[in-house]
Amino acid sequence: MIKAIFFDMFGTLVDWRGSIIDIAKKLKVRSFENINWELFVIKWRLKYNPILNKVNRNILEWNLLDVLHRKTLDEVIKEMKIESLSEKDCEILVNSWHKLKGWKDSKEGLKSLKNKYATATLSNANVNLQKDLIKENGFEFDFLFSAEHFRKYKPAIEVYTGAASYLNLKTSNCALVASHKNDLYAAAKLGFKTIFIERQQEYGNYKHLFKENNFEADIKLLSLNNIEMELKKFLIRV
């Protein structure tokens, strides 16, 4: 029996690529620099998993995601040889992760589960970042879980088992919703039920650069509006 449903945030509930591009385009950079903002954001995101892995392997000391985002932002600026971004611009870009817009179905999908399951975030985003995204989009959750609580980043085992333990649940009583199969694969190995939501626009023209595990989730969705119905079907089957 599923008692709690956990949600990844970046990509799953909110559109990081489109949101950051929109914010970046409003920066008053020097007119002679024609920055490809989509490529910029994609390059930034490609540094996400590698730096989290370095933290998990103790190559880098523990830091909140905001700090790591600033570090990788500086790397992208250097690699793309961008000279027009000021310190204020960089602060705006790092803070843009706090202002990501939700996909159109995210709010209602979450609401459909209210009073039927415990709902919780399970994100690498630090707590304050999550709170800002929840406020920005009107999301409703019963609990918030962050890598910050465990000082490890997904896909570290401690994040998944720690969240289940906090709710005094077995992992077999938990489900994870994510748009990333690597995340779902890590959770499934620990006993979580898995729900894959396909976000076709998450990576824009650069999906081929993001390698995913060839994993078959228990439930596959094209919209979170269908999550309650698909859960009912799944529970009947099992």
C-alpha cells in the first residue's frame, strides 16, 4: 500500500530551463554580446550532477545548492567567455532557481492527491529554495524533504531512506514522482514505487546531452492531471 508520495522538483514540477531563460533575457548585458541563453542554461544544468557527485564523494565539502549553483555558474561564464555579466547579474541568475515556474499541470496534480496520500518534496534543493518555489507556484505539500536534511544529494541512499524514515514508513509504502529515470532507478532499488512523468520540453533542443538510465517505472504519465486515476489502476493491479 502506498501511503506517501514524494516529488522531485526541478523538471518534474517546475520548468527550470524556460524559467531561467526568461529571467536571463531581462538582464541588461552589453549589447555587443549576443548570448545564446538556452545553451547557457543547458551548460549550467549539465554541471549539476557532476558537482553533486563530488559532494557525495567528499571531494568537495558539503554546501547548499545555492552555493553550488554559483560555483558552476562561474565555470560556465568562463567556458563561454562571457564578459558582460556583473556581480548583480550573477546574483539574479543564482536566485532565478528560486523563481522557477511550475508546469501547467503541477498545482492541480498535487491538489488531486490531497487527503488521499501524504505528499512531500524530495529534492536536492535546499529548504529555503523549496519554500520559495512552493510560494511562487501555490503548491501544497504535507512535508518538505531536502538533501539539506541528510547532507547528501540524490541519488545517495540516505536521501530516500531518510525521508521514508522521518515519516515512520517502509520504503515499500512510498512512491517517488520524477521526470528523471536515474532518480527513479535509485529509489526503486530501495523499494520505492516509481512514477515517471514525461516532460517533453524540459531540455528543449538538448535532450540528447542528458543521459538517463533505461528504467521502466511502475507508472508512466504524460500529465500530472492523471496521477490519481493512474495510481488507482496501479493499486488494483498489485
